[in-house]
Amino acid sequence: MAYAFPEGSSQQFSNTFATAKTITAITNASPAVATCSAHGYATGDEILITSGWEDATDTVFKVEVVDASTFKILGLDSTNTGFYPVGGGAGTAQKVSGWTAIPQVLSISASGGDARFTDVTPLAKRNAIRIPTGFNATSVTLSLAHDASLAAYQAMLGLSRSMSKVAFKQVLGGGSTTYGYGYLNVSEIPKLNNNQVNTVDAAMTILGRSISY
């Protein structure tokens, strides 16, 4: 058992994606194994996966290399063939690199990612039934000390204005890492309050899953 604290954590983004490599198949296993001829990856590489499996696509995973044409997708349990139909996982893989630290992060808040339910009320039953039906959309909002002269802030503004998709990485002080992939939106107008640092908000909307290691 271990406890993690936010002190010493790093929030990073990247829009540097290598040329897509074709994944011809993904097994139904835990972890799932991808077939990708001459992939060139090394164990520990961070890979953006797109897949015919909607429950796995648009997600950043780490890989463990099996051989020159196959690798394990760590964190992907595809044994449930209801969500991961046999033979339906083909897609692409892109190595993510060139991570940039998000500067002067003061606080972080997350919303969504929690379970979503549907209430069912049978006519012959006085107690309704609450059935889990998935998870709500996830977003992460960072409050940044405003400094328009910072290169990283300007890069984030450019990505925001162009509505580009980026990879997101959160590294905690204890070494655990969480990944996401989606849109980065950054405010250009700072918030001003007496006796407080001027701030702007940066919001990350996650398209796929958030995977932690």
C-alpha cells in the first residue's frame, strides 16, 4: 500500500506523433498483444493506439516488445469479447515523443470519469434498479500562473487555437504515470484577484481512456 501526494508532480503534453504503423490484429488477452510488422518499438515506449475497438481507441498506452512484429499493449485487457469483438481490433500505432512540461501549474481539478447509471423501474417492482452503463466523459483543468512570455504557454495557445489533439502525461512524485489523449484548450485572458497570482486555465478533454501505470 502506498500513498501519493501532488508535490513534485509534472504535467506534460505532446503533439509529436511518429508516422502511423499499421496494426493488423490485436488478440483478446490481458494484456492484449498487437501484430504490427517491423514496428521498431522498445519496451516502455509510449504509443497512441487507434483501433476498431471503440473502448480502446484514442488512448495512450505503454508497450512491452515481444518480437520485431508483435508487442503487448500494457493496461489493455481485451478478454471481454462483448466490448472487444474477436478480430475487430486492427488499427494503427504511433510513438509519442517530445514531451513538454506545462509551466507554472498551481492546481489541478478533474471531472468526469465516474460511473454512469440508468434507472430502470419495473411496473411490478416498487424499488427501482440502477444499472451501470459506462463512464462519463473526462476532463482535466489546470490553473496556471500567467506568463505570456513562456514558449510552452505560446505553444499551448497555438494548439488550442488550431483545435489540435495532443497526448497528456501526468507524472506524480512517486513515479506513477497517467496518460490521456484529446483536445487542449487554453484561456488567453488572465484572472486577476487581490493578493493572488494572475492565472489562466488550461483544459484537457480526454477522448479515449485514461491509463495509469
